[in-house]
Amino acid sequence: MCKQNDRSKRRQLLLRLPGIGSFIEISSDYASEGAVEYFEKIAPARYWLKSLGWPILISILLAAIPYPCGCMPISFKIEAKAHDLALSLIPSLLGFGIGVYALIFGLSGDLLKKLQDGYVKKELDSGVPAASAMSINSAFAFPLVTMLVTIIVASIDKILSGIQLLSTATWFLTFFCLVLTYQLIASLYILGRAVILDKF
């Protein structure tokens, strides 16, 4: 019991850290798909693995391609710089995401209530904890904050050019942002379908 209290205190301390705490809270909300029970808490590892496992794996595999280490079936030297690609690509994605995120606030309360009722019904039918309408918020916020982190890392990579670790991190984060953008589009599709069906 004492160990559990210590762990809980450490998690609360992490959430209070300036800047990092906000990122952890948004990430946790994204991982738990807006589950109310984990609001302002850090979701268990199984949620993180379920929602971020395959995007991280794909991003690691894609980031490893430029390095001819013999560990990849297809690997070749790429002349492109990770920071150049990130700084030309990610700001456009960030602008797109912020624009769409702003439109989300125009959704009617009735539609959000119907979405939440659907999640509650799914949870009652399956007996498995379902997501909530809060997942719409984190579905946009997490990719956007990750894009911002990527721009920061890419900028540092450009300033301190030649550091392999920074270049690798920039490659990984760039591909991670692209995978998150795909998930964002999938979320938009589901949301768009709900809005269209609500019109009939």
C-alpha cells in the first residue's frame, strides 16, 4: 500500500513539472482515449502500449532506414538532413492541425452528448471500459504538441549539426508525426461521419 502511494505521489509530481507535466497529461489522455477515470492522472502502461505501440514501432523502423548498419533488410545512405526535412514538413502539418482543431470547438453540444452516449452504450454492451468524448480533444492535442516538440528538436539538431543522437531523434520524431497525422485524419473521418449522420 505504501509503495502504491509513493508511486501515485511520483506520478502527481511529474504532472506538476512545468511544460513536461502538460505534455505527459496530454499524452496520457491520448493513450487512455479520454477515459474519465484517468483524467489528471497517468494512464497505466497497457493503454500507452495499445495506442502508441505500433506508431512508435513504425517510426523506429523508418528512422533506421537512413543508417546502413546491416540491421535492416533495406538500408542505404540518404543525403537528406533530418532537420531540413522536419523544418520544411512539420510546420505545415502543425498549421493544418491547429486549423482543424479550432473547428472542433464549433461542434454542437448535442452531437458531443450523442457521441458520449454511444461510448457509454458500447461500454455497457461489451463490459470493457470504452473511450469518452474527451478523446476528441486529445486526438488533436497530442499530435500537435508532438509536432511542436519535433520542431524544437529539429531546430537544435540544425544548430548543433553533426550530433548523431539528435539527427536520429529528429528522424524518429518526423516519422512519428506523420503516423500521428494519419491517425488524426482517421479521427477526423470518424468525427465527420458522426456529424453527417447527425444532419439526417
